[in-house]
Amino acid sequence: MSSTQVERFANQIREKLPVYGSPEKCAEKVREDAEALISPLPDKVLNDIDAAYEVVKASFSEVEILRPYSLIKPREDWYHGPQPHHRHWPALDRYLREVKGWDQLAVDSIGKTSNEVVSLLGNPGKQTYRERGLVVGYVQSGKTANMTAVIAKAVDAGYNLIVLLGGMTNKLRAQTQLRLESDIVGRHRELWQLYTTSDDDGDFVIPKNSSFTMPVQGRAQLAVLKKVSSRLDQFLKTIELTPPTILQKLKVLLIDDECDQASVNAAKREYDMTTINELIRRIIRKLPSVSYVGYTATPFANVFINPYPPGKEELDDLYPEDFITALPKPEAYFGAREVFGDDPVDPGEEAESGHDMIRLIESKEELARLRAEKSEDVEDFHPAVTDSLEHAILWFIGSCAVRRRRGHDDRHMSMLVHTSPRVRQHDRMADAIEAWIERHGGGLRQGSGSAFDALARVMEEEFDRVAPYRDKHEIRPAAGELVEDINEVLDALEVVVENGESFRRLDYTGEAKTYIVVGGAVLARGLTLEGLSVSFFLRTSRQYDTLLQMGRWFGYRHGYEDMPRLWTTPDLADSFRQLARVEEEIREDIEKYKTHNVTPKDFAVRVRSIPGMAITSATKMKHAYRIAISFAGRHVQTIRFDHRDDDIVRGNWKAASQLVDEIGADRFTEGKGRLASSVDGDKVRRFLIRYDIASSHLNLKKDHLLEYIDKQADRLVAWNVGIVLSAKGERSTHDLGGLGRVTTVNRSRLKDTEGGYADIKALMSRSDILIDADARPDSVRELGWAELKEYRPDCPLLLLYPICAESSPDPKNRGAVTKTRAPLDAVDDLLGIAIVFPGEELSAGNYYAVELDSPTPEQLDDEDDIEVFDQPDGAELINE
């Protein structure tokens, strides 16, 4: 059997489905068409058609939807995947595979996750329903692809009015409209009625007949609205003017893209509502049959919505009480983990520190030339192309030239420059970049001169810092071999400004574009920068959701995963690294609670508090409370150290020495390290009081630890205390109590940190928590932390880590600096600690969460005011 021929016949069968309905009839028609060319048909061809029919038929069989990514409220099973008579999903499926060239795994993944989301919607066969859910994706990760698949399948299943709130700017709304038209509507244009277009003035207005039209079986209506009050108000009025007989027939899917922006009620008082929030709620209340689904990569605000607001009977809020779904990370996704790395299995393994793609701008003098330091200086400030910005531009030009050699000349290529939220500064920065290109373009085109020499150096340095890790990456010609390609890049290169007032803006329609994009708020949320490879990013924010949405450099980078670079400040790089873990915790929580059959109403997604940063704006957090702290089932470790503070460094070593002597050196048995069992908890508590934990630490505060230990004193009576030593380590410079001088472990620091502390990223190896285990697994690497903890006894474990003051990234080459690491260079040997707590990890922790029940007296006693840093920075609000 010819697999190519079978697939060809299968495609012919799928093409005929919209006309003939069933795979059987379509296969028969394919036979007839083939017989018109060759009669009688050879047995091989008949067998291939039969095989193709089986392939298509199997794809439409009833799918068992397991919902592996969702927290759900108990509901009926009404959707079982695409069926033979469906038209929109089969068309979209083929369009993604054959026109857009998506690979099999990517389309299959979208098919699976969209099945799950559609199964959680209200059943359009019912007379009335009102469902509210949340879909959590990754920034620039293909949420829109999932959204379009959900729309296609929902319409196939019986939904007949699709409403999409597509951002707060004309650009975002138009981009979303175009995507839906090309991916879904254009496949069966005759089956769609559009209330909006992709024109600048194509947003929703009350129809001429002042009403939605009566839905027709097999057809659907579409409206893509900008999320502003004027458009929502017109949409609401249209609902109110629609006759009840029509309204009862409308089965509405209301999708809120970037639902954490503007949709959440940010009014200061509980009984007040912001206009947009109120309008969305009134729209939902007016519709007899509606499923509201919010899509976001930053659900921080949404999970703080009060599930029990005053007056809920009259007007529901938007808490996702029916389902919360976390989309899986796509296989080819380039995200925070790729940039900042994962927690290594062994802290000595630098290979897990992410790719070396961050370039730090540390000079205050340089930053002062890039952005106005004071608001009163903005009017007269003119930014300059500094050394770092020149480096970034040169790398962009060079990387675009290399991408052309890799066969990407028909793809968009973009660079982002985001140094200020202020419109006036955007034009001035764009002018400065254009002047630089005009001044140096000639030499770059000719392959000579200082600018070309600099380009050659930049390309050599950058390629040296990120080694090839896919086949395409091996194509890396030197600058001297790319002169012709560089000329093509410069011919195509445009400098555009993307903000609410600009006339030189992005336009990715038509032929492939090469852009340097300078912009503000509109670049910080939702807008996709096609082919983004270079980001020059200085804008600050103290809010999780704003900061994460600024990560436009995340997404898919097919064939040039080795090329993205981010120029930013050490402070921003540090914030993004911390945030990568916070973002991941939301998905981990959803996965964790799913296995315990917890519903969204029972469960408020927890978000860790990072010192100095607000999760979202103060008004969106009015239903957030600091709840009782729990470390049950968790392990914590010191990864930040005040390594240059002599008093702290030596004080911590002294505290550990005192603990060893209080326990008694003879009680520490030798093994993988040293271990003392059944240590009195009071001794451990006294040690923690004496021990100093760096104030810059992410989620480890001494008062929180002590508070938890005190409240759980009856469960934490006896501790095991281990000392982690390295057989190859240097001897400590001081005695560790009665144990004398011990062998230290090597923990180098990350290079891109500032603020006077050292960040070692990870202290613990996974095998360390087995220091007191009676049995060990065959392989530690293949098991997660939770699985390893099952081997431990049910008691708390304190681990002490003597850390070598030098701690070079390469112990054999002292003082050497690697791509991401530098020597620790502490004033003396450090003493790190880790604690492994017994118990279930599912209890509440040091997180902000919605209070779903009345606070307990203990919680009320412990409740602190939440300090929120909410500093509007003058970013323009782009409205009509």
C-alpha cells in the first residue's frame, strides 16, 4: 500500500466532506472520479481508496476526552470530538497542515486541547446555559491557534454566534479579525455572517436592522470587538433590541482575549464596577445561552476575582467557576525556561541554565543616554544609539542575513526597541536609529569600514556564545560571506513606530517584512511581532502581569532558535527569572489540584509574592489576602547570599558550628555526607534564629519559617540534620564545630545579577533529600522532587551546605568565567541551608489567594496589609 497515495485519497475525501457529509459518500465519489480517468480501476488503487476511507473515518470516531489539563465543575459529557458531518474543523485542520505547513504533532496537539476546551463549554443543544471558564496559555505560544480551533469546533457543535473581544487597540482587533477570516471564515465564507471587518473603521456598530439575525442551521455569525466601552455598549444595545424569539435561538460563545486586561473589575469599592467589566457582565446576563471563556497568559488578576460578589444573583462576576484549563507547553515553544533555564538536577550542571541570550546594560551613563531619568526631562530629551543598541542593531542585521541563508527570505523578521512608554520618545528613538543606518549603511553594503568590522565581531561573538543545537543552526556564514544578503536585508529594512499616534506602523500583510519596531504600551501586550529575534528592552514595571506580557520575545522560532537575544538591565533580567517560576507554579497548581477532584470554586490559584513586585494592580487585588503560611510537603533552599558582607557570612558559619556542637559531633554518622537523626526541634529553631537569610530571597523569609515551625511544633518535634559534603571539594577555612574542617561544595553564581548579592540559582541536588532515606531509587534523574520525597521518613530534614568561597564555574580553572556563570568570590566560605518539610503540599502557603470561606481567627490574627507598588508610568491608552 502506498502511504503517499493513501494520504492523497484521504485529502480528496476530506475535501468532499462539506458537500457529501459522510466519509462513505465521499469515498464513493472519489472512486467515481478515479474511474472517469481509468476504468476499470486497478486493485491497488481500490485498496488505497479503501484505506484512505478508514483513515478519515477513524479521525471522526467519538473521542474520549480525558481533560488532563483542567480543573472543572461536575458537568455533563456532551461533546465527543469532531464528527463526519462537521465542516469547519476539518477545513481548518487541512489549512494548518497543507497551507500553513504545520507539522503533524502541532496540529494534533491543538486538536486535542481544543477538544478539551469545547467539551467544557455549555451544551448548545440545551435551551439555556451560562458557563464561565479560563484558559491559561503561554505568552506568544499559540493561544490564538487554540482559540480558532475552539471556535471552529464550537460552530460545528451548534454554536451560532461567535463574539471575540480582541484587545484594546485597533491594531490588535484588526489582527485578530484577519486571523479568524483567514483561518476559519475563508474556508467556508458562504456559511458566515460578519458584523465586523478588518478595516480601521470595521469595529462593531448596531446593525441597520437594529438586531441580530435569526440563526440559520449550519451557519454562524461573527463579531470581533475592541474591548472599549463604546463598542461593548453598542453590542449590549443590539442584544436588547433583538426580539426574544431570535435571542432564544442564539447559542453564543464569548471569547475574551487577554481577559486579565480591562475585563476584571478594578473599581476601588466592592459595589462599584469599572465600565468595561460591568458591560461584559451585563452582556452575559442578557444572553439566555452563553459560554464565556477568557484566554490569557497572565491570569494573576482573574484568579483574584471574588467568586461571591455582592449582588451576584443580579449580575455574575467573571470568576471562572466552571473550569480553569492550563494549555500544555508546545514542543517547539521558546519561552522563559529556554531563556532563563530550569532548576538543574545537579547545581553543578551549567547546561541547565538556559541559553546564553541575555545581554546586560549595566552602565548608568549608557542608560542615561537611552531614556530620560526624570519625567520633567522628557520634553527635551533625545535618545542616542549607544554601544549596546548598536550591538543589538548589528546583530539583527547579521542574523537576518543568516536567516536568509537558512531559507527564511520569505518570512517576517523583526526587532523590538522598547525604552520608554512615551510617544514623543518613540519618534525620536526611531529617528536616531534611521540616522545610524543612513550613516553606516554604505560601509555595511560594501563589506568594509568600521561598521562592517564591528558587525563581523558581533556575529562571531554571538554565535560563539550560543552553540548550534538544531540542524539548521549549523548554517552560520561569517559576515564576509554575507555581503549580498546584508544588502538584501538593508533594502528590506524599515524602522516603524507602533503607538496610538504613529503614522509609520507595522503591517505584516503581503510580502515578508524586515522591521525595527520602536514602540510603547501596544507592544507590551497582545500584539504579535512576527519573526522577532532581537529585543532591546528597558521599560520597567512592578506588576507581574504587565512584566510577563512584555515578553514579546517568547514564542515560536522555527529554524532560528539560536538567534533570539534580549538586551536589558540586570534588574529586569532578574525579575523575569523570578517570574518564570511564578508563572510555572500556576500551571503546577492546576495539575496538582486536578488529581484531587477540586473544582475552580473550591480552589483559588495561588501566586507567590515576590519582594518589591505587585502581582497585579491594587484594585484588582482587593479580594486577595495573605493567608496562613504553610510549608507542608515543600522543600526550600537558600540560593541568594550576601556574600560580601563579612559579618553575615561569618555569623552564619558560627551559627552552624554552634548547632553541630549542640547536637554533638559524635552523633553525625558518615555516609553520602554526615547525618544526625532525631534532633530536638528546639535546637533547629535556635539555629534558624541565629542564621541570616538574605533579604533579596524569592520566597524564603525567616519570620515565615519560624512562624510555621511554631504553629506546627507538635508535628516537628524531632528533626534529621544532614551536612552535604563534596568528596572532591576544598577543605573549609574554619572548623564546622566539633567536626573540624569539612570538604565544601562548589556553587558558582549567575553573572546577570546585581544588588550586592550572589544568586547561585540552585543549592540542592535531588539526591540530597535522600540523605536520610532507608532506600534509594535506581535513578534519581528520572524522578521528580515529589516522587523522591516518598522515599524519605515522615520527619523534617535540615540540610547544611558548606560552600567554597571561591566556587569557580570550573573548579579546575580557578577564576574562569563561563557564558552564564562567574566565581562566587565570597569573603569567606558560605553556609547554605535547605529544609524538607513532611506533609501534603496542597495546604495553603505564602501565597496570595481569593478567600473562598470566612477567614479563620488565626488567619485574621495573621493578616497583614498587602503592600502594592502600583506606579502608572504615563503609557498611552489607545482607545477609539
